[in-house]
Amino acid sequence: MDTYEPRRKRTGKARERQTERQRRHAGMVVRRGEDSPAPETPVRAGPPALLQRALPILRDIGWHLLHQPKIWQGVAVVIGVFLLLLAGAHLLGERVFPNIWSMDVDLGGLSLAEAQRALEDAWGNARITLVVEGQTLLSVAPADLGLQLDAQATVEHARSVGMSGLPFGYDVPPVVSVDYMAAQTYLLNLTDQVEIAPANAGYRWQGVELIGVPGSSGRALDVVLTLQHLQQDPAAVVQRQRLDLLMSPLPPDVSDPAPFLEEARVFASQSFVLTGYDPYRDETIAWTTIPEEVVRWLEATPSGLAVRPEVFSAFITSLNTTLNPAGTTDERYIEPIETVDLVQEAINRGEASVTVRIRYRPTTYQVVSGDTGFRIARKTGLPYYLIQEFNSGRNLDQLFVGDIINLPSRDATMPLQPLPNKRIIVNLDTQSLVAYENGQPVFSWAISSGVRDYPTYPGVYQILTHNDVALGSSFTLCSDNLCGQWEMYWFMGIYEVVPGLMNGFHGAVLLPNGAYLGGGNVGSPYTFGCVMSENSNAQALYNWAEIGTVVEIISSEYAPQSDLARAWLGG
């Protein structure tokens, strides 16, 4: 028997959606009571209101995507097709996929050639910051460090990552190699710029008390370790745009100032007198230093109290500025290293003064009408061969007015330490000689100088050699078979005419035929370039003039250089 059941209402998702919409609508109804305020002027909905209106729509979309798989499957298909089309377009067009970067350059969408050019342009403008112990030193081009970009390999790598740049981007490291020799050369040239020398223990005044200052460490660029660091990952150096220079510490030789504190106190408590002597001008200049300056020179070393070279050299540089007033043509200077050695000797002896030599730098000469190489030599007080050597490859027989000739330092004629208290002056015009000791004349007599074809060179020289008997010769004494020699008594060499042939002072000259040059007479030019005195006078001069004694030879071509010579000439 059939039974009847009332038809049930169909229930489904549509009813649920309707119920949900009614519920949301009810939540949006504004209820007004009796105390509701008066209606306000409508205003445009702001972001919160828009968000409230958008939320239901977003919920509906989310609900459909979750409960109807066909929708999101369709969306996935559309996205997949889009990506396939995009990949195909870039593959067929040989282009880099979107959002791929290298060296801060967006390579996405560029052809291989375009991407390579873009990287090369960026490489040309790239800079690497060199950092030393956290401090920026300078900025250099990658090529300076021997870094070389392989732009083609970098672009190929960028294409090989495909669509890894979607959606957040992908950074491809550049392909970089290192030219080891170029990098090493650059870093070696950089060492002096970054090095800080260690400082040995020193001293300073604190009021009236001398106290010690501990030594401090320095640093040096470790080229080997820095090169290893660079070679490990050159691409990272380029990406970071930074290279840390690795340093090695340099400890001081002596850190404790205490062992030499008393010695330093004694030396630094007195004023130190530095005297400069110019042997060409016979001029003395004295500089007196104060204890505060002296103590800055001192440092403790393993062998004892010593001069701090870098500090003392700076002091000498300041003194040199006082030697060359405006308009000076011959630049004078005190040599720092030479002076350091002399001051060190004074410290070792406990002395508070030292005499140093004032030297001359090379200079130039401008040719005037009538000049020849030999004439320039006589006017400048320099032997001709020295000027020849200093103008190597130049023909000094072909000179024109206005030509510039290089002149060596005047010190070339005085290689030994000069004696400040003795000076011999020769006047070629009057054929006379005078010798001074401590500014007072001790000898004075007539001499004979070189004849016209073998002249004596004027200039400022010094006694270089002593030979009680010396031999000499000239082609005028040569026959077809042999060359005769003469004997010179009490010979003292003063300058070389050419290397190995020296002119100087002497007494009587015994010729090969048994006669004496000039008949043993003086007062007129007789010699082959030397300065001849009567034999007894030559012996006295020989015994009086030590090695290093200054000799000033003047003439109408070469004016007196010293006050003594000017006074003698004027008197």
C-alpha cells in the first residue's frame, strides 16, 4: 500500500547564501531611537566605509573560490597560459626574463646584446670603496684592482635562471675574474698611503718634569691576505661595492720609556744649537732650539736614546725654508739624513751642539751671446766635464742665445766634509794666493797658474789629496817613441779636469830635461792647469792645509763667493 508523505522543502546552498545576505543586511541597518540626533549633512565615504562595502564582495569571491573548484582551476589555467606565452616570447626572442637584476641593472626584457651593453656601461661607472679598519680610504674603479667583468657569461647566467624573478625579483651575481698581477701592483703602490709606522717610546715635558710616553703600534697593508680575500669572491666585492684592506700590526721596538728617562732629561733640559755652514759663501748660520722642541726629537730604541727621524726631518724641512728667500736662484738646503746622523753622534757624546753642511741643489744657466761650453764652466765655477755629464747627449759646442743648460749641484766640486776654519783664496788675475785660518791671514805669496791652452778653472773646491811627490805629463813632452814625465813637489789635488786627471797645488816642477818649469819662477802663468808656488811656500802650504780645506779660485770671470775673498779683492 502506498503511503503519502508531504513534499519536503528543498534545502540547498542557495538558501544558505540568501540567509547570509539577510544577516549581513540586518547588521548594516541603522536603528534610530527617540533620542536620535538630527540628521547630519551627508559626507563622502572614506577608506573605512569603502572597506566595509568591499568586504562582502571579497567574502563572496573567497567563498566561490573555496566552494567551486572550477573557478580557481580556471584562474590557474589562465595564469599558466600567460606564463607559457611569456616564457615562449622570451625564449623565442632571446630575451632575459622579467625582474632579473645584476649589478643594480634591470636586465628583464632586454635582448642578450642589450643586456651585455647595459652591464658593460654599469661596469664602466662602478666604484669599489676601499675600507681600512672601518674607515673609508678612497673609491676606485674595479679595473684598478685587477677586476675584469665577463658580461657575456653574466647575461647567459641571467637567462639560465628563467622566471625566478617573478614575482619578487632575482639578483644574478656578475661573473668577475681577477688579474693577480694588476691587483698586486695596485695594492703595493697603496702601501705607503695606508701604512702607519709604529712609534717607539718617547718623552714630553709636563710642566718642569720630563715624563715618558709609551710606544704605540702601527699597521701595514697585508698585500698577500688582501689578494686572497679578493680572489675568494670577486663578485661579492663588486656587489657590495666594497673591499676591506687587511692590515698587519706593527709593534714598536721599545714600548717602555723608563730605561732612558734620566738620559733624556739631561739632554732635553738644555738648548741645542744647530749650526749650518755654507763652504761656498763661507757663511755660518746658527739655530738655537728650546727644550720643548728637543724632547720631540727623542725616542727610546734597543740600543739607547736616539733621534726620531720623521720628527727631526720635519724640523729640518722648516729650517730649509729660511735658507731661500724670495728671488733666490741657487737653492740651498740641509740634508735631513746627514743631519740626523750628526745629531745622533752628539747625543751619544752628550753634546748640545752640532755643525752641519748647507748644500746646493742643481740649477740651470741661460746661454748669452759669446757663451761656449768652456766659458760657461769658467763663469759658473764648475769643471767642464761635470757640465758635459749633466747634459748627456747634448753638444755643448752648438749653443744658441736663450738655450737652457742644466748645471749640477755645486756640491759636486766638494765631495768631502769641509773645514770651516781654513780657506785658501787664489786670484788668477793677480797671480797671488792668501790663506786664512779663523778669519786671519796666515800665508800670502805669488803663484803661477795654467797657461792659456791649459787654464786653471775658477771655482770653489777643497783639498782632496796629499802627495809629497807627484808625476805629470803632457803631449807636448811626447816624442815619436815615448812621453816624458815631470815631478811635482808638495802636490795637493783640488779638482779633476777629467776623471783620473787632477789639478791642484804644487811647488817646483822638475822637467824631464832636468830644468824647472818656468825656471822655478812664479808670478806669471806657466803651468798646465795647476797652481804653482815657490817650493818652500808650497811645502808650508802642504803642511798647513788638511784634507777638506776649502779653496776659492777667483778671476774676472768668476766673482768672489765669500766675504773673505771680497775683502781681499777690495783691499
